[in-house]
Amino acid sequence: MTQATSPSEQQKRGAFTRFLDTVEWLGNLLPHPITLFALFALGVIVASGIASYFGLSALDPRPGGEMIEVVSLLNAEGLQRIVTGLVSNFVGFTPLGTVLVALLGVGIAERSGLLSAAMRGLVMNAPPILVTITVVLAGVLSNTASELGYVVLVPLAAMIFHSLGRHPLAGLAAAFSGVSAGYSANLFLGTVDPLLAGITSKAANLIDPAYEVGAEANWFFMMASTFLIATMGTLVTTFIVEPKLGKYDPKEASIDLSEQKIESLSPLEKKGLIGAGLSFLALAALLAVTVVPEWGILRHPETGEVAGSPFLKGIVTFIFITFAIPGYVYGRITRVMRTDKDVIDAMSDAMSTLGMYIVLVFFAAQFVAFFGWTNFGSIFAIKGAEFLQNVGLTGPAVFILFILMCAFVNLMLGSASAQWAITAPIFVPMLMLIGYAPELIQAAYRIGDSVTNIITPMMSYFGIILAVAARYKKDIGLGTLIATMLPYSMVFIVGWTAFFFLWVFGLDLPVGPNAPTYYTP
């Protein structure tokens, strides 16, 4: 028998369903992100002509600042600049090269099976009492190669929970929350770090042409956030989601659960993990020798400091190496990679998955370049900063609104790079003008960009998660899955935002190595 629901409960569910339908409708109105950037680039050209005609301008508030006027691209000179700059805009777009290089190393580690084996080993060997927190933690760590989190960890977590007599959808939800709502948090630097840093640098250059944001800009805060997300995800699963799901009835499944098998690590895979671990430790020790001592060759050649050193500037190189070498060692031991051709094939496969990303970058690079050429970024930033000052919203509270805005936009535009490429040229300069550093602004963005991933159908892997959930509950719908994940989003956005304020403004800690909290021109 099914438990009857009261009229008030039905009304609440109806309101929630309408809200979800509205989100999905709004999201479906948006064109593909690539089309969106192409339209934005064209829109900037047209808008620059109109704004220039009406004399839109703003006074640079910095000492000795001059009047900044809109530069029209809707004329002969503008057309010449567009035609001659199209290629350089693309190849000079910082996130392109950094992501390509980093992904070469990740591709080796993924193709060899290292990442999958490490994930399985971490989750399957966890004591029953620690299974939930291990699943969420593994989900967060899988962000270095996010596809594995969705494709490997989420189904595996559901199977493990079922094998322990717990509700499989609780395991799915716990893993999904770590992989997607905890996106960006990690103990290690991944491909998303240089990607966002490159976009942030371009946006910061609208105010300070020499400003550079490194891939390590948010490392400290994201490392600490890893344990925060794992803890919050565990609490939500244990005290909210699992009790709500109740006892699992195998009759609800759409598959024969008796045929499910959890494959433990083979002796060869364990040997490969040991070899990969030792190679990683050797690389870490070698790197430490070049950075830790005062005479380290990767410290700044003039100041002798780590700040501004070749180590920090070349962090993408080290991401590549620390994935590639352990990945190859693991593949060699497990006999997956026998020759140099196997390594080349792994890197080639990694590059082949980036076709759409490269197309997106082409149009995103044009939009960012056009936006900078027209001076729209500087003018909007000045006008926005003046508005914030006039209403008295220049203190830390401005980040609450910023995070909430990013979380809302993320409901309809799920790509982290696409959303940041659109919003960074406006909000990074704006918040810089009221005194906050780009590194801090980027850290706040990453919170908003993460927490609503799990409740929007616009997220690219949402269909995969729904398909996995349908194995255990054949009549599950979109609304049921989102309702299951909603408590994670609510707790994460409150808890993570509070932690951000405690970390930055309470404890006065930097979000990353040599990352300032405040911007001083």
C-alpha cells in the first residue's frame, strides 16, 4: 500500500514540480553554448555601434583616470580589427593551451585504468561505517577526471549501498553530490583550475593589464572544501536522504539485482596502484627539492621566493607530469601500455574528446576579445561598482548575492567555463573596483557554479544519472531525482558560503598560494 498524502503535501509537490518545469523550460529556451557565444559576439559588435553613437562612457575612478568611451566595432576600423584578430584571439586564449596540455597527462592516467582503479579501491575497501563519507570524498576527488565520477563511481556507489542492505539511491545520491555539487573542490589541481584561471586573468586585464591569475589561485580553499563537502554530503545522506527513501524494495528495480557484481581489484591492479603511488611520491620528492630549499631551481630567480616563481607559472606542466608518469607506470605494470604507441593513443583519445570544447573556445575567445576591445567591460564594471557603492553594498555581503546569482545562472547554463566566460568580464572588474582580488572572486564563483549542478536537467550528465537511478526504481522521474538531490544543494550552498566567509573574512586566510584577498591598484 502507498501512504496517502495530505492536500497540503500535494500542493507543495505541485508547486515544486512547477518550479522544476519552469527551470527546465527556461533552460530549453537557451541555445547551445556555442551558439550562445556566437550570438553574444555578434551582439557586442552591434551594441558597440549603438553605444558609441549615443556616447556611452564612464570616468576611470583611479587616480589620474580618464574618461573611458565605447569603441565601436560596427565600422570599417572595427571590421579590420575583427578580421585580423580572429585567429590570434583564438590561439591566444589562455584556457585553450592550458587545458590541452593538462588533459594530455590526464588522458594517460585515464586510459591506463589508474583513475578508475584508484576510485574503486578507495570506495570498495572502506569500512562499512565509513562507506558514505568515502563515497562522497571519492566523488570530490574524481573531479580531476569528471567523466569517471559519473560513469564509474555513481553506479558503483549504488551497487555498494545495495550490497550493504542500504538503499541504492542513497549511494547514488551521495556519489552524485560529491562529483557534481562538490565540483571544483579537490586535494589536487585539475584541468578546471587552469581553465578558470585563464578566463579570470583575461577579465582582470580589463582593469589591470599586467594582472595574472595562476592555476593554483584557489588551491588552499578548495583543499579545505574537500573535507567540508565530504562531511556535509555524509550528514545529508545519513540524516535526510536515506531516512526519506526508507527501506528499499528490490521489486522496484528494473533489472535483476542478483546479477550485479562488484568487481574487486585484481592482484595485478593492486600491484599497479602501488607502483603508480611510488612513482607519484618520487615525483613529489623531486619537485620538493626544486622548490622547498632556498636554492631551489624553480624558485623565483631574482627574489628567491615561491611567489611568481617558475614553479607556480608552470603548474600546468606539473599537472601533466603527475598524471602522465604514474598513469604510464600503472599501465606498464598492468600490461595495458606496452609501447610508446599505447601512450600516444591515450593522449590522442584525450584530445579527440575535446572537439566541441575547442569549437566553444573559438567563439568564447571572440566574445571575450570583442568585449574588451569595445571597453564594455571597463564601463560596466565602473557603473556597477558605482551602483554598489551608492547602495552601500561594498562589504563582504556582496559575495552572498554574487554566489546566489552564479548558482541561479548555473541552473540554466551548466558549463563552468561557458558561464564564467560570460560573467567574468563583468563581475571580476566590477568587484576589483570595490577592492576585491580576482582570486577571491573566482573562489566565490566556484561555489555558486557547483552547488546547483545536481538539481538542473541542463547538466550534461543528468541523463546518465537518471538512467542509473532507473535501474533501482523503474518508475523514477526527473522530479523525484531532483527532489532527492535538493537537500544537498540547500545544505551545500549555505554551508560552503558560510565556510567561505569564515575562511576569508573570519580567519583572514588566503584562498591560494600568495593569493590576496583585496585588490590594490
